[in-house]
Amino acid sequence: MSKDLPSRPEPVREPWRIVIVASEYNREFVDGLVEFAKSELAHIAPCSLVQVYRVPGSFEIPLAVKRALRKLPVDAVLAFGVIFDGETMHADLIATASTQALLDLSLQHEIPILHEIIVVKTDEQARLRCLEPDLNRGTEAARAAVRILTALNTM
């Protein structure tokens, strides 16, 4: 696990349309990802429109992303979920299926999909990655979205 967030990119004035698809499950932690991402995007992409859509759980995120890509004008998607790894394989199955589906959608539509469906073992791991600023994966996803959109605009 990385101990540092990537540095903040220079602010851009592009009017990007960014969709956040967020799980309702483990909402306290997912809300942290959403809020940190929105706050970071307000600093580094202040002209962007950010829309948040909620789905029941992480397994439903790819379907909502697919619908957003088909029905909405979208430049990038941030996918947020928190899965607790338990005693069965259920968490691994959901994480693997969701990851593959999001990758397939990103490549098929040539739209960046920032994958932050996080699998954690403890509340402490979730708190550090979702509610605290030092390793926040919402901040990380926002920075990565701006970086990839900037890079794609030069191609």
C-alpha cells in the first residue's frame, strides 16, 4: 500500500463532466470518499460539473457506470465502494467482478473510470483511506481523473 498520495496537479479550467457512482453500503466510509473527491475537484477542476449517483452496493456500480456512459455526457467516472473482507470469498468475488467490469467499460467507451472500490479488513483501514486526509482514496481518484483527462487531451 502506498503511504503517500500523489501530489496535487495544477488546476485546470476545463469544463469537464465528472460522474461519481457511489455505493450506499458502508455509507459512512463511502461518503468520506465522495466528499474528499468533490472537495479536491473543486480545487483542481473548478469549472467541472460533478454529479453523484448512489447504488445499493459495490456490485451494482458497473451497471450504473454503464448507464451513465450511455445516457449522460461524461468525461470521467469515479467509482466508490467499500467492501469488508470477511471469512468467505464473497468480498473477493464482488471486488474481482466489479474491477473487471469497470476496466471493460473504460476500454470500451474510452472514458477514464477511476476505480476506488476498496477492500479492507478493519474499520481502521477504512477510516484511514476514506475519512482521513493523508491516504484518502477519494482525493487520490480526483487527482488521477484530472491527470488522465489532461493526458488524453494531448493525444
